[in-house]
Amino acid sequence: MDTAHQAPFSSFSTGTVTVLAVMRACLHAAFFVLLGVAALRLFTVREAGHWSWAALVGAALLAALYTSGPLVMRRLPPGRLPARSAARVWLALVTALWAILLLISPDFSWLAFPLFFLHLHLLRRYHAVVAVAVITGAVIAAQALHARDISVAMVLGPTLGAAFAVVIALGYSALYAESEQRRRLIDDLRRTQDELADSQHRAGALAERERLAREIHDTLAQGLSSIVLLLRSAEGAVRADPDAALARIAEARESASENLDEARGFVRGLAPPALAGGGSLPDALRRLCSRVAAASGIDCQCRVEGEPVPLPADYEVALLRAAQASLANVAAHSGASTAVVTLAYLGTEVTLDVFDNGRGFDPTAVPQSRSDGTGYGMRALRDRITALGGRLHIESAPGEGTAVAVALPFVAENNNAKEEE
């Protein structure tokens, strides 16, 4: 889930929270404004004698009590029982003090409108509606008591105000619920995005680990195996034929140098040294056969069929690795006297076949991997070939030799290159 998809939800939630905050601020401001107007009218409109000063003191106490409530409740854990109980006690004190002021002056009846919202917000719906009805009745009764008369306006005004407050409070509640739902949805989306990112990171790490294992097996391990074979050959010929032993040591030194170049190229992500500097794949395969023949004594031949065409670098690397892995197995396990590597450029694909006349084996009986770390080459090679859209097939049977066949499809650019040539 990308950030572009999250943006509409995030902006909606932010805008909703802003609207709710503005509505709360307006409610508090209206309370203080109406309280100030009612207190001012005690001295400008009515003549209540000493009761005016008592009402003024009561108005000051009501303002202080109203202000202290949110400050105290902010310090309590939200949503817990102490916070809810404290809020209801505070609301009861505010309502009681307002009722006393209402007995002194009917002008304090204007405060009923913000009180409606406080009850509707802090009490459960049924109790809030009952409280609104009681406050409405108190306003009507106070106005009739002070006027010593009752009229339609005295009843209709507070009643309409109460109904209007209930409708607004229900809308406020729905808006708040939708905002909370959106907030939870955004939290879920962000959590899912984080989990997806972690999953992709783990998958990428596993894929990179697999790639590193394949590269190490195809470069360092194969090179070291070749060096070991050359040194064994030199060790066996050191007394009978010192010149041949020196030749094998020189070849081992050359193989070690190439292996070092492989390691450096692997670190830098470069092509294999056999293909670097414009070297062709057929030449690299011929040199590989020569080294295998010198190290193992196997008659290793390289054949090229068809007209060679330029191949993508990853194709050439895959085919060279296939030949290296196959010939390493031939030298280490087959006991063959002959091995043939055939590279064929066909009309729709390029193929590489490695055949030996060794003892063969049962492919179905070979485990995927062994505890000593061997047996990884063919699986890694198959993964490499499959990633390029190619095929790897192994045919063998006890006493009948082994054939490894690799086929890679020609891509469009290869066909174009062939036509241009």
C-alpha cells in the first residue's frame, strides 16, 4: 500500500479531527460569552439588589469550575473509570451551580444551550436525553417564575433549542465515530504496510543470500576445486616427471590467479574474467576444457555448432557457469575418460550440452543437498537457468554416462543482432 493511496484517508481524518476540535472550542467559547452577558445584564437591565452581587460571585465560581474541569481530567488516564466518574461529577456540579444562578436571574437560561451539548457528550444517550429534558423544563419554569406568567415563546424557544442541540449532538457523535473508524483504518493500513515492507525485506534478503551462495559456489568453490585437482596431479608426477609437475603447479597458479580475479569481479559485480575484455563464450569454453583436461587427465573437447551471435551478459555467464559446474562434477565423481562440451546456436535458442562417458548415476536418488555442503551446484544452476526462462535437463543411468542439457531462448535483441550480421 503506497502513500498515494493513504493520502485521502489521512487528509480526511486530519480534517475531521480539526472540525471536531473547532466545534469543541466554539462550545467552550459560547459558554463563557453567554455567562459574561448574563452576569453583565445583572447590573444593566435588572435591579436585583444584593442578589445581583450574589449572582456575580456565583457566575465567577461557575467560570472557575468550568475551567478547572478539563484541566483536571487531562491528567487522568483517558477512557478509564476515574476519568469518566470525574467528568460526571464535574458536570453535576456545573449543572447544580447553573440551576442556582437560574433561580436568581432568567438571563442564565441562555447557558442551557452549551449545557445541552455537555450532557449529550458526557452521558449515555438515554441519560443525556433525560438531562436535556430536565434542563429544558428548568429553563421554562424559571422564565415563567420570574415573569409570573407563561407564554408560547417561553415554551417553544427552549424546546426548539433542546431539539436542535440533540440533532447537532447526534451529528457530532456520528462524525466522531466515523473519524475514529477512519483513524483505526489508517492505523491498520500503516501496520499492514509495515508488515509488507518487512516481508519484502526478508524475501529480498533471502533472495540475495541465495544469489551469493550460487555465485560463491560457481566461482570460488569451482576455482578451488580446480586448484586441488591440479596440485594432486602435480604431487603424483613430482618424482616420475618433474617437468609435468612444474607444469601442473604453473596451471594451478594460473587458476588461483583467475580465481582471485573471479572473487574481485564478484565483489564488484563484474563479468567473469573468462568473458571480460571482450572474450567470447566459445573461447572461454575452450580454455575451460583445456584446464579440465590438464588437471584431471580427461579428454575434454569443446564443439561449437551454428554461427555464434552476441548474447546478453547474463546468458553468457549462465552458460559458462553451467559448463564449469558440469565439468567439475565430471572430474570429481564420474571417473570418465572423455567429456564433450557442445555449444549450439539454433534458430530460436542457444543450447549447451555436457556429456561424459563415466559411471553415471540415478538422478532421482541424489539428495537436493548434503550435510557437507556439496550437492548445491546443480540446484543453484537450475535456479539460474530458470530465472532466465531456460531449461535444464540431466540424463544419466548407472554405467551409461551423464548428459547435462541447458537451453536458453533467444530474446528479440538477439534475433535482431543476428539479422544485422
